[in-house]
Amino acid sequence: MRNVGLHLFCSVKGGVGKTSLAVVCAKLLARGGGVPLLVDADLLGTGLAEALELRAPKVPSTPDDFLDLEAAPTDDWFEVAETRRFRLLRKSKSEPEPRFLPFLNDALAFRSQGTTECRVDALWWRHRDDDGVRYLPSSSLKTDILVARRWLDTDREFDWLRRLCWLLDAAIEQMTGVTDIVIDLPPGVWGFAHQALVLAATLGRGQSLPSNYPRWHQNLAWRVAPWLVTTSDTNDLVMAIEYRLEAFERIPSLRLAVNRRMESWETTKLRIDPLLAGAITHIDLHRTVRFFDEDKTLRQIFRRGDVDLGTLSAAFDELAVRSADRPPASPTVGTKP
């Protein structure tokens, strides 16, 4: 049976360093000998294609000049400057189309005429410095974001969760060397992001999914590690802990990652516990809270297009720990939370 790590990064709001920690996690997994696929599912925010020095794959075109998403990998990538030039060409189009560069958006919108899936193994991007991570970025262009909003702001959110599952299934089948999948979720712990967390908890227990989802439990074991990223800001931290409490039974393995820590955990508890009606004193939160202090280093990802892992403390290595999530509870997937 094949084992694949599934690392999810979510947050109650944006700007807390969620994407930075997801990137660091993927890079640490690669440094440790793994082959991670980093999926940028934050479809409404700044994409990894803008944040990092990434090279897009060269994908063949169809006769009508669209990207052929069913074509086999060319094993060739554009340079960074070419990638950015083609992004500008895509931006010039009034409607989002699978032209010039392949994004996660295109793979999500893919509909084959037959039963075949798109070639995810031909769509992944690589870093300029070949850091060992396979990237699948989303597009932050306005036209693409408007379409993504229609996907996520409907009463059919599970359609897109299921679609993402089938893409992951294709990636696992086509990219046999992949050991881990890291997913950067949209900010907010409702809708698509919440559903993805419940899905991960279900997979971690080895439970089967509804009939219209992949049948992973038959030949695949998931090692699930979901992270809820927050900062030490009072409002942010209180909202994160409230969600952690509410979601505990359905997502018991969800861990808090407190980024940009400014004080000790004991001091933090004294400050925020009254706002939580004393809830912290009744749960064992310290076992699931981890602190990351190097905010200046992490912010360099968006200024430099990369991060130097050598400058990070050993505490960050825990982001890439391959954990097993098999608690006894039984969450439900496929119905509204």
C-alpha cells in the first residue's frame, strides 16, 4: 500500500503567513528526501507564481491554440522571464482561457470529452533553483479570480472539493514518485477550506469517501497533518482557538501554528483566556500549539522569491513531520457542516 503525506495550511484570515509556512513545509520535505507537490488552492489571493521565482512548464497547444491539458509531459520549462512574459499575455485576455501557462484554475475547470483526466504530471512548475518541490500555482489574475469566486461562492462547494480530489488522484497516479501533497487553502475556516479539513480528517482515519469520490482507501494510506495558522494578535488568535474548539470532534488532529510570536504561551493564555470564557484551562491546547518566530525571514519569500532554509530554526522542521491521524471519531463528508 502506498503512503502519501497530506499537509494542509488554513487560517481564519489572511496575512498571517499561511502561504509562507506551506512553502517552507514543502521545501523541508524536499530537503528530507521527499518529493512534495505544493498545490496553491488559495484561488482568491496572491498566487505562488507571483511570490516565487517559478518556471512554468511548456505544454503543447491544440490546433485552436489552447493548451492541450491531456498532452504528455514535455519535461521542459520556460525560464522565469519567459514565464512572466506569458503571464502578461494571459492577462491581456478578457476571458480566462487555458493559454500560454497552465494554472490550477485550468485543471479544476478541465472537462474531458471522454473519461480521461488532465495530465497533472505535465502541469507542475519548478523553482528557478530546482528546490525539489513540484508546484501547482493558481492564477491571481482578475479574470481568473472572478471565475474562482463563482466556483467558491455557490451552494455547490462540495463540487469543487470533489473536483480537487480527482485532481489529486490523477497527480498520485501519474506522478508515482510524489511522497507528499501540501495544500495552501484560502483564508477563512468555512466553505471550501472547512470542507477540505474535514476531508483530510476522514482520509487520515482510513475511511472511505462517498461513491463519487476517489476510492483511495483501497490502495492508499494518507498521513494527515493539518495546520491552522494564526499570529499572536489577540483577535486573530481568539478566532483561531474558537474554531479549534468547535472543530475538535471532526478534525481532532488540527494543530495551531502561532506565527510571529511576541510572548510566551503562558503570557498569551493569561491575556486571551478571559475572552474565551476560560476555555483554554479546560483543554490540552499546549500539545497542539507550535510557535514560529522568524517572521522577517519568512516574509523574504515574497521579496526575494525564495527562502533560505539554513536561516530557519529547528522548530520549523516539525512542519514537515509526517504524522498519522487515526482517532476514533467519524466525521461526515459530502454534507453541509
